[in-house]
Amino acid sequence: MTRRLVVTADDLGLTPGVNRAVRRAHLDGVVTATSLLAVGRAFDDAAAMLRATPTLELGAHLALVGEDPPLLSAREVPTLVDKAGHLPLSYRTVVARGLAGRIDPDDVRRELGAQLERVLGVGVPVTHLDTHQHTHLWPAVAGVLTELAVQHGVRAVRLPRSHARGVLALGVNTLSRVTARRVARAGLVTTADYAGLDEAGSLDAARLAATLRSMAERGAPTAELNAHPGEHGELELDRFRWDYHWGEELDALTDPRTAALVAEAGYELVGFAALTAGHSPRTTGTDA
């Protein structure tokens, strides 16, 4: 049986070079979908690229963390930002605030709703939702994300998982299982397997090949591989202290040997729309 693989390029809209890299990874490589940052500085450039590239599926990469400011003011979303109106840089701050009961779901709803509306305004169908640094694994955020997906008829949600060992992986996978149940109750679709969290920023050719082989061995009927392509040496990326190897990921995604490995593993490259055919989210009773 042919299995289906979605290869997603995150952080569209971050910089012009990332936008160019995502487009190239789609046209010349294995990327089938992308996720757009509404708060990204190169959002308008990304929107123009998407309208000119109709075969590239679009998702919303909703952000509660990062170097770029939220769309709303500190007064509108006080539990999400510091006094200067800045989002935290790390998901760890979101988790800490959540554990302390210091995140107001209404603030999350307002900010992520505004971000999704901006992405929807691009004029290209939105097929899936996910979040910057996977913050929707946290239950309060997952509830809002699920609610927004149902409200706007977006049928698919990313379900991150870790295949590593250790406390962090255990926490990720525990939250992932809770999120999976929430997504299923809402009638939304996700993939049966996922890779990209453990490999974030380091999917060079060798690691991409190893990841594809591991996914094939697990044998799930549907899977998402989450990547972060960019251009070698783009100066605008220097402000991000993520230690990502953007250019190496682009090289790997556009390497003909990668496409051959996908085929050898028995995968058909698709977007999220192919996974959601015949599925509709519920319009009532969403577990938020």
C-alpha cells in the first residue's frame, strides 16, 4: 500500500531568503506544503510568492514566541507579552506561565485569531494549522487552536512527536497524546507519524535520509516531515540564535537523491488536502 508523506517548510515570512528557499524547495525538491508566520517581517513578500505558486499548500504558523512582535498590543494580550510588548523567545516560558496559571486563553484566542485572519487574507486556501516552537502542545493553546480550525474550516492540525529518549521527549509525547485526542474529538485530521522536532534545523542530507528510513520502518500510513529551509549566508538570519543550518536543509530538500529515497520508502508526496478529503470538522461541541 502506498503511504502518504507531507513535507512541510516552516517559517515562511521570516525573511526574504527563507521565502525564496521555500519556493525552491517546493519547485525543485520534495516540499509540498509551507506554514506562514503572520508576524514575520517578510510576510508581504511571502504572500506574493504564494499567490504566484498555487501548487504549494499553505498553512498558518501561529506564534506565541519569537523575536518578532505579536500583531496585537500589550494592552490587548497582557498575559502573552512582557511590559515592552515582546513575546517570549522560548516555548519554555509559555510552559512556565501555563503551569503558573498566568496565560489567559482569551489572550491566546485574540492573538492567534488575528494571526490566522491575516494568513487567510492572503487569498490562498489554508489547509492546516501549526505553531512556532510547537506551543499548541500546551493544553490551553491546543484548545484555542482546535477552536480556530473548526471555526474557519481548516481541516488539518500538526501533531508533533519526539522519537528521542529523555525527559523532554517524554513530556512532548505525553502532551502529543492529549492533543491527538482533542483534535480527533473535533473531527480534525492529523498525520499518523511525524518527524522534525528532534531534527529541527539540522536536516542535512545524511540526517534527512536517516529520518526518512526511520519513518519508513515505523510504517505509518501517513506522515509529516517538518523542515526549515533557508539560503546560505543570508544576513537577515543572523538575528536568530537558533543554530539552524538553513542552507544545508535547502540543499537536502532539493537533492535528487532525497526524492529517490522518498519513492524507495514507498511514500507518495502529498499535501494536507489529500489527507482531509471526505473529512469535515465538527461545528459544535469542540473541546476547547
